[in-house]
Amino acid sequence: MYDFYFDSGTTNTRMYVFNGKEEPVYKAEKSVGSKDSALSGDKDLLPRELHLLLEKGCAELKIGRESVGEIWMSGMITSPNGIVEVPHITVPVDLNKLARNVFVFDEKKFFKKEIHFIPGIKSFPAEGKITAENVDSINNMRGEETEICGIMSSFPASNSASALKGNFIFVLPGSHTQVAAVKDGSIVNIVSTITGELFKALKSQTILASALEGGYEKIDTEMVRLGYRNLQKYGFNRAIYIDRSLLLFTDSTAEQRHSYLEGVLNGGVLQAVSAAFGGKPDKNPKTQNKAEDKNRTLKKLGEPIDMYICGSENQFQIYKAIAEDSFPEYSVKRMECGSIPFSALGYKAVFAAYKTIR
């Protein structure tokens, strides 16, 4: 029997097929996601397209439908614009809690089988009631929780996501950069931010377009640090405009201007992380008395907390440059992905835990 796992996001879906030994034997992807379902207004679009992807996999593997075992999915496929909406579960969330909350849905029209959906997760105000004063405590992710389980299971000293010991921060860069605080294998808090999507908008839809023409291969770490320092000094609006001044009044290169903007955008992520996870005192009198869930912070124990950047070498260099200059409470390291993506590793971890508690 072959098990099928779909990592389905806003715009793309990746399918992985595993044999009876849970070894990956096939991978395919398709440019379809929850965004297409939302824009078309067709609720059948996603299950139809993903079922076609499954049929393609069966054909190329030369197996019949009788050889299709379990079907698993995670990501935006569990959102209101997915196949079925699955509520987020609230942190703290460890591997077993995620497995216990897997939602099984009998899809009768296309797959004609049960589908196992891995739920997304969210943080929630300690007060329990959402108001304008505490809405900043809410963060959410769909799909990244599965990747984080895969990341935790990748540590050399850990034979499973639940066996990981210590305090860690995992940064997953992307259109929406998601950050997770982890204590002893449990996700205790998350921070959701916009980065890649904002970079794309600034590059294509604003006066900064000419300053950001072309691409770049390497990061200029000094320009990254300058971007963050100007964010601290002038705020976001002025800091990003300075990138245009670099074009007009200096001999800066495209690489330097891109690096500068990366410093502004990703420096903002680190500010959010520090505020949410602890490390720097909150001097705002309006929020000092706000109820706090002490389990959601990562207290400094006299040495830096390991922060793993789960992305490219350039993304690692960006965060490392800013942290070395302005966030000594974090020791920035890179978590490299092997031959199996973190999402697929996470599926395997959740799948195994689900079988144990079932």
C-alpha cells in the first residue's frame, strides 16, 4: 500500500507518496491552492485538482486505486477556502496534541476515501477574551506546524519531535514569515509576520521599484545592519524610503539596496519575536499590566537562545547579521533541509504519533 501526503498552500500544492516502509518514492507538484478556490468560487476546484494529481501519481508509479492507502493533507487546505475548514488548535501544542486533533473527513465526490487533515495552530490571549488591547497576542499558521514537527525530528540528538529538549526558536521565512517558540518539543508561542509578500509589493508597486531592479546573489551584511538601524531610528516609513535615496545620491549597488531593505523587513520580524517571546522589557505602560501566560515566553538563562533559520543561506546571513548587532539574546544558526522536505518529515512524525495513540 502507498500513503499520499499533500502539502497544500495558498498557491501551490506538493504531493509526496510513501511506500509501506514510509519511504518516499514519488513527488509531484501543481500550481493550485486555496487562493484559486477563493477566486473561482468553486468549492470543487481543490479536491478535483488534487485528485487529478493523485491519479497522475498512481499512473506514473503503475499502481491501481486499490493500492492507495491513507491520504493526509496539511496547510491552507484546512482553511475556509480549502477542502474542509478545520479549526486551529491553541498553543501549547506538541506532537501528540497535534496527532490527537487530526481531523478525518470522508470525501465522497472525488477521492471517495477518508482524508486525514493536520490542523493549523494559533496563539490566544491569556485573558481568554479578545479585545482591541490584546488582539496582538493572536497569531496563526496552517502548514508550518507540520514543518516544525519535521524540523524538530531532524535534530541529531532527537529521534522524534517529542524527544527534543531545551528552548529553541524556529524561523520559517516566506511570503508570511512564521516564527515558533519551542520548549522541550512543544510549540508554546508563535509570531506571524508579512515579509516576502511585502518585499514583492514594494519592489513592484512603489517608488522603490527602480532601486530594487534585478535580483541579487549575495547579502551585504553591513547594509542589512544599516537597514535595521534606520528602522530603529526612523521607523518603517522613513527607513524604506532611504532605499530610494541610496539609488539617487550614492554609488550603491543593487545588491546593497536589496540587502538594506532585507534589514528593514527582517529586523521588524526580530523586533516582534523579542517582544512576544521575552528577552527585552516592555516599557509601554498600557501593556505592562496585561495578563501574560508565562509559559509562552522563553526566559534567558544566562546564555543565548538558539534561533534556527529554516531557509536559504542568504536568509540565514540576514538574521545572523541583525542579531549579532542588536539581539545578543539569540544565537542564530541555520537548519538545512535534507533530501526530504520538512513538511514531509513532519507528516511522517504526525502519522507515526497518530498510529500510536489511535
